[in-house]
Amino acid sequence: MDKSSEASTATGQDITRRTYDDAQFVSAFLAKNGRASEEIEVKPHVLAFAESLEGQRIIDIGCGPGIHARQFASLGLEVVAIDYSEAMIQAAISLTRSDHAPLYRTIDMRNIGEAFAPSSFDGAWVSASLIHVPEVDVPRVLKGIHRILVSDGQVRISLKAGDQRAQIVCDDKYGMGIEREFVFWEENNFAVLLRKAGFEITSIQKSEHGITGTEATKWLVFCARAVKDSSPNAD
């Protein structure tokens, strides 16, 4: 990454964080994505991932207002959910309606490897959140996820697909003008990083739904398992 790209990404990161910390945006996000229906209905992809886990401990990384975290909790899983936006975490806590609720923490996913002990989780759910992390920081995030997963622990990561780039996108789909930076990924580029971080890719799914700015959104979904050294000193 050249210096101009780094500067652009730094600006984009500031813009994105301000957007997600904006209480008006959080309210608009919830209004569009629903409160009650998401509480009751467990989405098929959420259920499928939950059923793929050998244990009960799962972390939702970049949980936003906790929509998926609450679905996992309703299935009886032990859920920890993190987000770097305090506004999103507070919204998630305010929507808790059950005694069996996720544990919410305000954490930047770039620090996830230091925030939890090794082998703390059986699964990691990374739904449309890594798309806001600069490309240069993604290896650190993946290594951190690998560290906190058990051996053979599962991870599911959804990304925006496209020519490899970071782009600030303006839109008004939440009823207000907002700006956010997204990182678009080419399949092979991300696959290389996953493998380098110690994961074995089990599936790659492609789809097209939703809008990013004015363009249809293409998605890449990677499912992988953490491969770990079996020696006593290994994480």
C-alpha cells in the first residue's frame, strides 16, 4: 500500500467510526434492519453456523446492535459480542430481552488476539464487519481470531467482493446521508491471508444482494476452520 492509499484509508477510518458512533445513524440502522422480527426469527445462515460448531462458545465480531448475537443466544449458545462503536454496543444492550443474553464488550477487532485468552471460543462470526478494516490490518485480525479459537474452531466471514480497493461510499439508504469506507476483496487475495493465518478454507460462497452506494453488492462468504499445532506450547 502506498502512502497516498494509507492516508486515504486513515481518513476513511475516521469517517466510518464517526458514522457508527452517531446515535441518529444507530437509530436509523435499527429502524431499517428491524427490531422485533430479528429477535424472533433465527436466519437460516445463523442456524447453519450454530449447528456446525462442536461447542457452545461463540464470538460475534463487529456485532453492531446485536441482531445476530441475540439469535445465537436464543439457540442456547454462550455468546460474546464485540464492536468498536460504543453507540452500537449500548443499543445492543438496550435491546436485551432475555436472561440468556450475549455479553457485549466495546473492543476494536484489531485487538481481539490480546482481548481474550487462547482457545476461548468454538466459533467466530464476522458478518459484514471486516469490510471496514484496512487491508493492512487484516492479517493481524485473522491471526487474533485464530488464536482465540479452539483447534478446529469454525469461522464465517462475509466480505464485499470487487476489485481490491478501499473506497469511501456515500448513500442515504437509512434515510440520512452517511459516509463509510468499505474494503472490497478479490477472492484469491483474501484466501491467501486466511491460509497464512492458520485456517483451512472449507467453503467459499458468492452472492449478490443489497446496494452499496448506487451499485449492487456482490458478496464473498468464507467458511474455515482453525488448524492448530497439537504440541503443548501451541495456542
